[in-house]
Amino acid sequence: MKKLIAFAIVALMASPAFAAIQNVKVSGDITSTYVDRYTFNLGTTLGSEGLGAGGVGFKPVGLKKQNVFITQTRLRVDADLSDNVSTTVGLINERAWGGEGTFATGSTQKENTDVQLYLASVTMRELLYSPLTVTVGRQIFNYGNGLIMGDGGVNNQATGDLQFIAQDLTMRTAYDGVKAVLDYKPLTIDMFYFKNNQTLVNGNPISDNSSSDVYGFNANYQLGDSMNTVFETYMFSRIDGNNQAGVTSNKGNNLFVPGLRASTNPVKGLNVQGELAWQLGNKAVITTVNGNTDVEQAEKRTAMAAQFLTSYALPVEEKYKPTVNASYTYVSGDKDSTANYGSVPFSSAKTYSAWDPFNENQGSGTIYNTLFPLSNMHIVSVGASVNPLEDVTAAFSWSGLWDASTFGPSNKLAIFQPDGGGATINPASKGGARGLGDEYDVNLTYNYTEDVTFGVSLGWFVPGNVFTSNNNNTASQALADVAVKF
């Protein structure tokens, strides 16, 4: 840890070699977690290769059993250089215990003891005129409840040293970009750009169209009423070049996401939130038309998402802080998601209505968020929490999932695996079935001191009638962690 602190301070001071530093703050956290997971493949054998024990039957694919310890360390140095200029440098290491010098199949990491740059930015306040603040460099972009723009990307497809171990638990969530904030209280306007992906060869872009770029703005208005009402409107967009994801020829692969969000507190202890968003633009496809391969096509995007959240601090037994919560989330699907108008006669295949998860950050720590992308689903969740003892919080939640468009030959069911590096497996599904499953989660948290926290999370995912009998085993997990902040 001393070496990490020394490295961070040297890195911070080396760039502005002659900058006058008025104040330096060193902070960070260390989280060690025991991960115990079973049957995240739901018992599926579809798509398996090779023989099982004794040379009989198929060998199951996906995560059958996992017992691993991981430690995640973050170190952050903030320095004020003048009245209106500050810098931030953050380092991160994520690793499995005893995993040095080893790597999983498909992983590009030869070892997981490397220290990576997590944050690196300079913030300039009152730039040009007083309401404007500009931040340049690697930083976190997070708005609302993370339905569209969370802190760093889709939870179940994260990159980094945990990509082939427990990628859904990563803390490596930042992008290189620029953010400008106009503070006209009670109105705040954020405008930003960040590089989503860039393919380089010998240090240069492979072509002018080899990148993926994200642009956006978010306007937040606080009414200042007794209910602390807040309204937000936003527009986020992602523009992909023609060398993304191995596509050698495409046409108009872009995504535009306008939306609205509101939050209010109509009575004491009750918070109600609602959000509505759409996805427009084009989805690029490569298809075969009249025997000609590699033909450029583009389907029009017509996806939609809606979310309703509420929580209520019950006015009874207040010393135990009882709270109940409920949520409903809808993200649209597409019954012809693998087809397009160049290859099938379906009129519905001329548009693409499946919701793109974009940079969501929701359902963290749940099994269903690890397995399913945030698309083609209705999600209903209810929960409650209480403080039975001082510094102890106990919480329980149930989540039910249903598909928005039924799965079939043109809309194949695919689930992620936490150790799969973004790869999916394809369990068999029942035509016309709608139930994806039910999840039950129990969480216990003990604040040992103001700096040290112990946590235990238990979860069970029971597959619904979408899954056939040979792949409907219950998935379970137990996560136990100790976290210290300094």
C-alpha cells in the first residue's frame, strides 16, 4: 500500500511539475470478498462440447461452481492547485487471491497484480465565466438512477482483471472524456463527450471510423418546493464506426436516447420516481440479399424503457428504521431480433425494437443482473429493510422477471456468465412462455466502525417457465465482504 501511495503522489506531481499545490487529500478503499456461486449456467448442456464423466453425455457449459476470494483496492489523490483548478488521480487493482501469473481461458490478462489508472482528470471552475466548470480526462459519468447512463458500463460485461473471474463485481468504471457543467441554480446542465472504444494499430487509429463515441447532455431542475421535486431531461447518443465489433461493413450504426425523469416526496418519508426513455437511430446489420453477401443494411430503432420507483420510511418503530420499497422496470424486446428485412419477409423485422442496455448500472449484486442484459424484460421488485440492532441493517427483496417479447428461433435466449468475459450461452427455451424467473435476496450489513463495514449477501434465482426442464436449476450465490475506507 505504501508503494501505491508513493506512486500516486509522484504521478500527480510529475505532470504539473511547477504547479503550486495548496491542498492534497489521499483517500481510497479496500474490499475483500468471498464469492461462492452455484449453477449460474442453470444446468444447461445445450451447446456443450465433449463428453462428461465416464465418456457419457454432454459436458455442461457455463459456471457450475465457483469459490474464490477477490480483493479490490482503490487509491485516490485529489490536489487543489489554485482557487479554481484541481486534479484527481485514481489507481485500482482487482485480483483473485493466489491468481498471480495465471489467466483464464480467453483472457488477455497474464496476471492480475497490475495497477491500472482508474481516474485521471483536471477540473477547472469558473472557466471563461462563473457558472461553467469543465473536467477533462478519465472520470465517471453517472446520471439519475443509472437506467441509461450509469458509472461505467453494463454490469455483466465489464472489462479488467475480473473479466474472467467475476466481471459483474468490478469497480473499474470510468471513461476518458470531457464534461462541462453549467450551474444556473436551480437549473444545472451537464454536457459531455467520452470515448467508448478506440481500436489502435501502432498507436494510431486503425481508420477514421474505428471508434465508438458517446455524446450527451442532462438538464436537472430543482423546483425548490416542500416536496423537493426534481425534473430531468436528457439526450444521450452513441456513434459507432464501421470497424466496431468485427463488422467490416455497416450502415448507420448509431443510437439516440432522449428521456425524462422526475422525483418527488409527496409526504414525509415517501419518495416517488418515474423515468421514461426512447431509443432512436439505426442498427447496422450485415445480411445476404439475392445471393449477394456482405450487403449494407440498417434497421430503424424504435425501443422504449420505463421505470417507476418508490420507497417509504414507515412511521412506526422508528428506532428500527423500517423501510419498504418497490420498483417496476420495462425494457422493450424484439421478436425478430436476429432477422432483418433483407433476409425474411416479416414486416416487424424492418425495425429493431429491442432495448440496448447502453451504459446502465442497475441491479448490482443480483444474480439476474449477472445473467441477463437489461433488455426485453419486465422486472417487478419489492423489498424491505430494518435496523434490528445499532449499526446492523437487514434487507430482503424479491424480483420477478418476464420477457417483453417471447423467445424463439428469431429471438434466441442468451445468458451471460460472470466468468465468461462477455460470452453467452444459449439455453433452450419454450415457445410462448413468458416467465424468466424469480429472485430472492437477503443482505446483512454491519458497520463495525465509521470506516469498516462487514457485509453478507445471499441470493437464489429460480428459473421460470421460459426454460426447459433440462436447464431450470436454481442458481445461488453467497457474497461475504469486509470493506475499509480511508
